Amino acid sequence: MSTLKDVIAAMKEVLLLTDKVERAGKVLTEISQELREHDRRLVRLETLVEVARSQARLTGKAK
């Protein structure tokens, strides 16, 4: 019986670990999506800065 209890305990542990890995994977997916959104926003901001610098150079207001 002791061996059977050990097997059942091990299976429970495997199921718990599997659940934790699946939840971690979902969180990682969400984080990667958020990172892509931040990257897109950063690119837009960088573009705005570059456009503003170009316009300042054209108007002679650049330092």
C-alpha cells in the first residue's frame, strides 16, 4: 500500500506542476503581448521625435 500511496502522491504532484506550468505560460504570453504593444508605442514616439527634429532643422531652429 505504501508504494501505491507514493505513486498517487507523485501523480498529484505532477498534475499540480503541470497546472503551474500552464498558468506561467499564459502569463508569459500576456507579458510578451504587452511588450510588443510597448515596443510599437516606443517606435511611434521615436518617429515623432525624429520628425520634430527634421522640421526644426528645416526651419533653422535646431541648436
